[in-house]
Amino acid sequence: MKRSAALLVGCVLAAQLLSAPAVAQPQADARGLPTLAPLVEAVTPAVVNISVVTRSPLESNPLFQDPFFRRFFNLPDKPQRQEQAAGSGVIVDAVRGYVITNHHVIKDAEQTIVTLKDRRQFQAKLVGTDPGTDIAVLQIEARNLSAIRIGDSDAVQVGDYVIAIGNPFGIGQTVTSGIVSALGRSGLSPEGYEDFIQTDASINPGNSGGALVNMRGELIGINSAIVAPAGGNIGIGFAVPSNMARAVMSQIARFGEVRRGRLGIEMGDLTPGIAKKLGIAAQEGAFIGAVQPGSPAEKAGLREGDVVVALNGRPIRAAAELRARLGLTPVGEEIELRVARGRETRAVRTRIAAPQEAAGAEGKAVPQLPGLSVVEIERGSPLFQRLRGGGLVVTAVQQDSRAFQAGFRPGDILYAVNRRRVQTVAEFQAAVRGAQGRYAVSLLRGDFNVTIIVR
């Protein structure tokens, strides 16, 4: 215990961004005891509480299904109730007033209030959100803000000391401590872009969107999820790496959304068995299972059986990591892949392409999802073959429409509603009409599967 305490006391804190206060070195207090109080005092002003007001459908009641009852009492067709929820956020740009939080914290919010540590409150504007990474960016108009320095999450190692700051259960700002338990975690949501940092620092409901901070006072993650069979912390929490959050914020600040493209590969994890079969020395990486005809991957010379071991000089340990990083690469950007093929390793350069689009007919409107226009995929087309059947391509989404707010974007390829396959506009409309309350739409966006929940 004494040795661990000495390690903590000996950590040196880095300088903050110009907009952030300098962080003092942890030291012994007047009692001679080691403390993290100087670090906490420096970084907590950048962590905020977020309260949101949403509306959700009322529980089903037979009377609500009676049109006469609804007209007589002047009730809406879909009665809703107002709900309040609490979460956390992190100020990352004091000049522009940017606050990073989780998408699930502000999803469906009618009003979002940010409360600073000094108790000032501001109504926040949504700059943009990305359900795939569970990151959202808010903006507040305020002076004298304190921002936290964003650290390099690629430099994080298992065993590093960390602190988590947030608003658990809405009780107010709370600080917990622990270590980094694991890196590169995925599988919580197969449709997401996941590369989580795992920590045993206590994270509970309400901590979502809060800060995971290293001993230099740098933001290395946005607390996002927990494994909690009993509803509370059991020492397994997950944070979105700061490098991923920063890349998402950069695109949101520029475009209002994350614009994902297409490389044109199907991938899986490299296993010892696959490595032995391929005769390669690499033990980690993303195994290419298929290359789509006419894709950037095919034009760059990638083949089935290649193993991607690095992207832009950064090592790739698994398919989920490659998927997450490709998912944050803008359309048109050039990338360099290090690829193992047999006993050789080679560099391959290519550009991320725009998602495939269906040629020909003008899109048809979907009344159940105002703002959405779709077209059916032609039988025998490359898209039809890729899906192994039909589907719908989103040709247009009106800005600020219900479809846009739900997360649909032009180029999305819709193929299922509540896991039931849809191949025509009529089938899609029927599936949406038959859904009770909210429903899930499965789609392809670029190379990746995404699920959008519509309420």
C-alpha cells in the first residue's frame, strides 16, 4: 500500500490547454498523507451535470385506443408523458463552449440544461450526435469556462491509475478512482463502433458522459456504459477513448454529423488457427474475409486472406478496432494500411469512398417517417448481391425532420425492421405500421451494420 501511494504522489501533471487551468502536482497534505485533491480541484470545473426533458408514450390503455374517447377529451393520437433524466458531460473547448457527452444521454431531449460546478446553469444547443460511437456534442454560451485537456488514449496502458468524474444517480458531482482494467473492449452493441477502455473506477447510472482522467489531469475517455446485473456498479465500467471522441467532435463541428464512407471489405479477428493456416507471423490484426468488387479495397490490391495489422501507423489488434477507426475516417481521406500477406508485410494506400447508392429511380416518401425518401434496390445489382436479397436505399432525408432526428442519412441501406427482412417500400411501410411503440431499423452504412431505434 505504501509503495502504491508513493507512486501516486510521484506522478507529474502535464500543462493544460490555454483554456484550462494549470494542474498542480499531487503531494502530501498538511497531515503528511498522499492526496489527489490538487488534481481533482483542477479538473472538476470542466465536468458538468446534464439534465434533459424527454417525452415517452404512456403505457397502453384500452381507452386510448378508442378514437371517440380521444376526441371527447381532446387527447393526442399518441399520448405521451414528460420525463426527466440526468447525466454528465465534459467541457473540452472553453472558447466555443463545446461539451462532449453521450448520445444516449441527450437522445430525444426536448430541453437540455447544463449545470457547472459553480452552479451556473445554461440551456444547451445540440451541435450534433453520433449514435454509432455514443458521442454527442453540445454548446453553451458562457464566459469563464474551464476546459479539460484531451489526452492521447492510444498511450493508455492497462494498470494506469485513473479517476472517474460524473453525476451518478443525479446526486451531484462525484469522484471515484481505480485503474485501467483492459483496452480494446467491444461487443456491447454489435452495431456500434466500439474500442472501449475498461476501468474498475466506480461508474453508475448518471455517470454517462462524464470524464475518465489520467494522473496528468488529461481526459482519456468519456464514461459510457457499465456491466451492472443488479443495477449498480460492480467494478466493470467502459469509456469511449478520447481519441475517438475527439475525431467524432471534429466531424460534428465541421459537418454537424459523422460522415462515414466505404472501404469495401468484410473482416474478422485473426486467430492463431487462421494465422497458422495463412502462414503468417502476425498474432493480432483484422482478417479480411471478402473484398467487394469495384471497391477501394479491390482497386488498392487487397485480397481475401490479407491481415490488416496497422492503420495510419497505429497497430490494429482486432476487427472491432479496425472497424471503429475506419468508421471515423471521412469520405475522400487517404489511409495507409499495413497488411500481412504470407511472410511479407506491405503498405497499401487507398481512399475512403462514398457509400454505394442505387442508380435510377427517384425516391419515394415514407409517410410513417416524415422526411425520409427511399428507393428499392434493383434485383441483380451489386447492392442486391451484397445484401443477398433486396432492400431500400435512402435517397434523401430532410434536415430537422423526424427521420433526420432519428438518425437516418442519405446512402443508408435499409434491410430489416425489428429483425424482419424488408425488401420493398410496401413491406417497409407495413412493418413500420405494425410496430407497437418504438421499433428498430437495421441498415448498412458504408461497410458497417447500424441499428436505429425509432420512437
